Amino acid sequence: MKPVRRGVIPAAGWGTRFLPVTKAIPKEMLPVVDRPMVQYAVEEAAQAGIQHLTIVTSRVKESLAAHFDRAPELERFLEAHRETPALKGVRRLATLADLAYVTQQEQLGLGHAVLTARNSVGNEPFAVLLPDDIVASDTPAIGQLLQVYHQYGGSVVAVEEIPPEASRSYGVVDVEPVAEGLYRVKGLVEKPKPEEAPSRLGVVGRYVFTPGIFEALAEVRPGALGEIQLTDGMHLLAQREPMYAWVLQGKRYDVGTPLGLLKASVELALQREDLAPALRQWLKGLAL
Ligand code: G1P
């Protein structure tokens, strides 16, 4: 089985749920505590040993590259002012991973964004991390999927249990059980009505794919809005090759909406020694 050395981070959407802030700032650059959301995805991949990452961007997303590039002038300034922790933090960004950028010329959906990374990934298995899902866990979420991939082979998708009415916000898997927390995927449906959902397991934005996903995505016909859904490509792939669903161990934050971003910011700040005491006190004072 080929090792998974590459990852793809789709970051080319319009961020419509966050307008107006996302008119000029990419959604992936919105801060969760003091890091942009995309940095969580890059760090998670790096922790799991995935060093080569392709970020799929749109034309207006230069700030993403600027965030991870060296910044000699800023570094000199911080050095001169003896801002050592800040300097370390800034320098570290350029060492996290080997990053490449590809431009999605038209916003034609998540499946199309993944397909845009095809040449950059090549004929290899690879990981996909959606930056608007942040997972706090002992083993990095994508590392959990890699363990399944190494044991069982085939593609792997992360899932979590969702209440029935939430199905409209998720890809939902049709599955049969394999082991504790592990299922074989028979099919997937994107954002079904609760009565049409094939299970209570919703897809979280972490995936390991065999290169077969590219052929499948190339065959998917665009939906009503002209978008190529990743879920449709996965459905096709699951008919051709083994695919597994792994129930993530850890806490998942959906930072893809303003409310989700606020909740994640508060909860993740409460886990930080430097912020938690003052934040906790302030929250108590709100006495809602
Ligand atoms: C995307 C996928 C969906 C998945 C979700 C996880 O939807 O299309 O299948 O469940 O990410 O966050 P989005 O949240 O981009 O609408």
C-alpha cells in the first residue's frame, strides 16, 4: 500500500455565509482565537506526517500564501524589539509544511476544487482537509483516518453522529458495520432531507482518497447550480472500490458559519492557559 504523503486543502469558496467580511478576506483567513482557520488544517496534516500540501485557492487569495511565507521585514522588526515568542511563531509558519498553491478558475463546487489539485497530487493516495472543520483530539483527525487506511486499504471518510434534522447540512453515508466505530460505505447522499437520510452518520471534512477519486470526479455531472459535488464523486468511487467511514474520536467544531466560529473561538480559548481565566470570568459576568 502506498504511503499517504500528500494533502489537499480546498480554500477557494466565496465564503457567502460570512459576508460581508469575506468580500475581501478569504474565509480561511478568519481567526479562531489567534490563528486563521486554515492554519489548524495545515498543522493537523503536518502532525499526522503529511508534509506536502496543495492549497486550492481562487484568484483573490494571496493572503493565504502570505500567511505561510517568510516575512523578512516583519522578522527584523520583531528581532529588534525583542519580541521573541512572536518572532518564533511567525518563523514557524514557514516551516510547517511544503505548500503548493493551485487556482480554481471558477467556483464550481468542492468536487471541482479537489479535481483542480489532480496534477499537483499525481497518481497517489492523498488526504483532504476542509478548513472549516476544526477537530480537537489526541490523535489528529486525519491521522485517525490514516490508521484505518493502513489497516484496511481503500478510501476513508470521517463521520460523526448527527441528529436527524441536521442531515440537511451534511453529506450522509449509507453504511454497514465493520468494527467498533468503523463502517463500510455503500453510498453517500449530499444534504438529504431527514426522512431520506440513509443513516445518522454525517460526513466531517476529513478524507483519505485513492487516486480513483479523480476519475470518479471527472465523470460526475454538475448539479442544478453547476457545481460538482465531492459527495457525488465519492458515491461513484464507493461503487468501484472499498470505502470506509470512521467515527472521529475528538470534538469537531464547524467554523463554517458565524455562530460556529464564535462557539469554537470561545471553547478553544477556554483551553488556553493564557486566556482561559479572564475569559471564564468575563463569561460568568455576562450572566445571560
Ligand atoms: C461540505 C460537504 C459535506 C460535508 C461538510 C462537512 O459541505 O459537501 O458533505 O458533510 O462539508 O463540513 P459544506 O459544509 O461545505 O456545505
